[in-house]
Amino acid sequence: MVRFVRTLQHRVTPQGRDFYALSIPPQVAEALNLKAGGSVGIIVTPVKKGEFEVTIKAASDELS
């Protein structure tokens, strides 16, 4: 398990779309084969009352 706390950056693009940037630890980037950065999908799934499972997976740039 890797514990990290980062600030989520948010901005709006000139086209009016929301853009978010989140720094992840090098160990996570390496596991996702994103050593030079890239897009990820973040999936939050309720497990039981008050608990959630968060999954981070590499996403293709075509989905952005």
C-alpha cells in the first residue's frame, strides 16, 4: 500500500471544459506504466456504509 496526500488542481479550459490534475507517487505511475505522465480513470465504488473503494487505471488519451 502506498499512502499519499496531494492537492487536486482544477481549471477550466478555453473551450469551457473542466480539467483536473492530480500528482501521484512514482510507484503508482510506474505500476500504471505512466512514467512520463498521462491520463487515468478514477473509479469510486461504495463498498459498505461510509466506505469506498477507489481504483486508478491508465486511460487512453482518446477518452479525454
